[in-house]
Amino acid sequence: MAGGLSQALLQGKAVPVCGFQALTGCPCPLCGGTHLVQALTQWDWAAAWQAQPGLLPLLLGAWLLLGWRSVASPAARQRWAPLERRLFWSAVVFWLGEWAWRVGALGVGALSGAS
């Protein structure tokens, strides 16, 4: 299944619909993540931002952090650990805040099922 999805992403084919959104009518916190990855595989940064603006900085930060941790000394990693935690939690708050903004933009009626 993962191989088929990765082939679809690389070839720019249609991606599956979010089950949470199909059931509730509201986007889940990861809605747009697959489209984001698909856009990044094609180096389309604007489409990646449009697909999931809350998750893009989190993914880029994780990528940069993994790269930095692979070259940093253990002493440097320990010295920067408190800043890493603050940056991580700031990114998570931004991501969930962006999701809350999207859900709020739909209105309360979308959550209750009212039209």
C-alpha cells in the first residue's frame, strides 16, 4: 500500500480522501499532508504551503534538526537541547493553531452537522 501511495505521489496522481474529513466534514490536523508531500516531491513550494501551511514548517524544521544532529558533537547537542524543545513545541503550537484556524473558518455548524 505504501509503495502504491508513493508511486502516486511521485507521478502526481490523485491521492486518497481523508477519512476523518469524510466522516465529520472538518479537516483533521494532518489534512493536506499528503498533498504537501506530493508538492514537495515536485519542488512546488507554493503548492506545499497552500496544501498544509501548518505542517510545512514542522517538516522543514525536523529535516534541519536531523541534519544538524547528525553533524553536531554530543556536547553541542546537549547544550542546544533546551532550545530544540522550545522550537519543537512552538512549531507544534503553530501547526495545531493553524488547524484550529481552518476548523474555525468552517464555522460551528460544520462541527454539529447543521447546514
